Amino acid sequence: MRTRKTYSADFKRQATGLATQPDHSVDEIARDLGIGRSTLSNWIRMARDHGELAFPGKGKARLTPEQEELKRLRKENELLRQERDILKSGGGLVRETQQVKFAFIQEQSPAFPVRALCRVLQVSESGYYSWKTRPPKRKLNDQQMLVEIHEIHQHSKGRYGALRVHAALRIKGIHASKRRVARLMRVAGLRGKGRRKYKKTTQSNHALPVAQNLVNREFKVAEPNTVWGADLTYIPTTEGWLYLSVVLDFHSRMVVGWAMGNRMTTDLPLAALNMAAQRRSPPGGLIHHSDRGSQFASHAYQRRLWSLGMLCSMSSKGDCYDNAVVESFFATLKRELIAGRVFHTRPEAEQEIFAFIEIFYNRQRLHSTLGYLSPQQFENRQLAKEGRVA
């Protein structure tokens, strides 16, 4: 069953800030963040009317139990009515191929919500939209191919090298070998952003208790919300350091929680953990893996893990490879967003990092470990395989 999405106050503030920039539109940002246009418009209106007081929590008044129950019953009745009407017109298609089902959904979409059609016919929304937008496979000459390569490279803001450009071409239905893509990029002077050397940032010289390593570098995880990794890093600005804490799901490499601030205290990773717990509602027994930093070993952080039913796991002392998934994300962030740039203010850096995480990394960036899918696409595909709505 699909759960209602919730968003933290920080997420709402960053989203509204991004949508109100002159070079962005509300439609564009809503689409890139995977939220409804009306939802984002409501947040913008709240921010305009109430300023910093707009998002003290979830951003809306709490309903009484009676109002909640009435709302739930109305929603259930509407869903039952939609399912009844869909079954009357296309119930015999349940055992048909996906292609037949997708064609029926496209035909009936003016009369019924796509979500309801997909639910009744037992296909995923993401699968339908992928089928609808998938172009026919085609072959191009070098000049046409180079136009496509330039477009993909520019869309990634110069972050993609030949392997990811090749994967993006394949997704667009364009045939080309990896060697050909690399050759054309070399001739055009296009290249991805190179790797940076690892730099130690953890402060593990403390007397706080540490936990056993339960992960042991087993980073391939079959199910979501079973193993998470957490860490923090810092980004330079002319105002001083901006600290970033993240929580990643090892299953899909998705950033499920993040927090930014000007102090590297326990409050920062706690805020990232709370965002992740709010968004994902993980079951008890989830393994939370981190380094031995004082923030993660603190009593406040450990109490929160305990209250969420999570098992604490920590890397060996001074071994960055024990938390390689999160370290790899930070390397990607610094290579593809921060290298060669100067952020003049912390808010400027926060806005860019928010867009990188929520729009580019989670929803667009092709991840080699995931078969050149984005984390969101990977999770949607897994849900579709299980017959659940993405």
C-alpha cells in the first residue's frame, strides 16, 4: 500500500527557494522534485504570507480524529468507485501483457486517473510513463550523435563522462558503442569531472561507547530500509564552513535524509536521521551504519536510534572503506558540484546542494552500481517487479 509522502520544514524551505529563483519555474521544480505543482504552489504561498514561520512542522493544521476518519472513508469510497468503473470497461485485461495494459491506460486516461488505472491493472505508474515516453530505437550519424551527446553532457552540467553518456543515450533509444561515444566526446573536448582524493574528516578521539561493525563491507542490500549509512562532511564558503550530514539507503544509494548547518554538532546528523525516518517509516531492526565520530556515538544520537528500533553499526577506526557507500556519495558531490566553484554565502551553497541531492542525484543521475539507473528509477523498478505501485 502506498504511504502518504511527508516533507520536512527544511525540504519545503529549500524547494520554495529554488522555485522562486528567476531562472526556474514552479512546473519545472515540481516535476524535478517529484511533487505536485499545487503542493509546491501552496508552499510558495505559505512562505510569501508567513515568511520564516511558514513551516514550523508539517505545514498544516492537525485534523481531529473524527475529521481524519471521515477523510479516510471518503477517499476509500472514491477509490472503490473508480475501481468498479475501470473493471466494467477493462477488467479482462488483468492477465494481458504490459504493452496491452499500457495502451488501454493511455486510451482511458482522460476518463480515469492514471494511478487508479495502474492499480486495477496491476502495473506501476513509473512503468506506464516510461512506456509512454520511450522513443523508438534509432541510429544516428556522427554529427547527429554529437548533438545528442552535447545535450546529455550539458543537462548533467558537465558531470557525465563517456560511460554515463552512453547509458543516457541507450535510455533515449539511441544505439552507439561505448568506444564511439568516447571517441566523439574526445574529439569535441567533452569529459566528465574527475575523482578527488579522500580526505579524513571524522573526529573519533572520544571516550564514548562504539558499536560493532554489523555491515562488514557488505554493501549490496536486497531490500530497501534494511541498511542505512550516515556520515557528515563540510563545504567551504566565503562565510565559513557549511556542514552537511546525510543518510543513504544502501539498497538504492538514495539520499533519504539530509541536514545542513554552520556547526558540526550532534543536532545536525540527528536532523538528517529524523528526516529519513519521517520519509521512509522504516521497520524495526534496520541497521544504521556510520563511522565512530563523536556525533554518531553521542548519547542523544544513540537514544534516537534506540527509539526508532534501529541497530547501531560502526566502522573500524580510521578505515574509510568501511563506510564506502557514503564516502562515495560525498566524493561525487564534491567532484560534480563543488570542485572549482566558490560559494559566497552558506544559503547559496545550501540551495545548490539541495538541488543536487533531491533533483539530480536521487532522480536523474545514472548510477553505475544500479545498472545505470537513478536511485529513484531503481526503487521504482523494484516496486514494479513486486507488483506494488511506485
